[in-house]
Amino acid sequence: MLTRMERINPPELGRPSGFSHAVAASGRFVFLAGQTALNEENRIVGDGVVEQFERALSNLLTALRAAGGEPSDLCSVTIYIVDMDDYKAHAREIGAVWKRLAGSEYPAMAGIGVSRLWDVEALVEVQGFAVV
């Protein structure tokens, strides 16, 4: 099945940085479970938000690739954040991790502050869906 994806960023909403305002797509939908910084032994790894974001995003991309997709196939990503101030303080580093692992094709995104995640040591969780 042919995948068609269009990132939509109307000028009336201002230039997005690190996300797209909307993504229209057709193809096979892949819904990706929320991923934290769990390693192969199901233990949270990474001392800070940047390291944990890198592991969580890597885990999400591993699941996406197993479903036949690539980072550019992501339509929507939600990031659940335990400490929003800490996350924002490291936004530039987190953005560099995104670009290195996922490239510069940005999905529609949201960052949501939460009081905690399933594993108390987890600082971020990344969830998404893609069209492949």
C-alpha cells in the first residue's frame, strides 16, 4: 500500500519549531505504545531527562521499525513529562537527540506534564502513531 503523508503548517498558526501543526496521511496505521527508558531487563536507564528521552525515543523507533516503518512515517507523537521545567531547560539537547534519531520530518506533537509515570524512576514517556 502506498503511503502518502502531508505535513500542514498554515502561516496563520506561526512557524512551528520541532513539530508540525497537522499531518494528513493515508496507508497502514501503526499505533505505538508508550515507551519509557526501559532496557532489555525492563529497568529504567539514564540519569537525566535527556538520556531517558533518548532511550524512550529509541525504544519507540525500534517498535516502529519492527512494524515496517521509519521515523519519517510518524504522524503524531505525545511526550508525557514528569518535570516540565527540567524538560524545557534541556529542550535544545532533546531536540538534538530527536534530529539525530528521527531526522527533521516532524509529526504533530504534544508535550503533557504528568505527576508520575508507571515506573517511578521514569522521567518521560513517548507514544505515537505512524502510517507505513
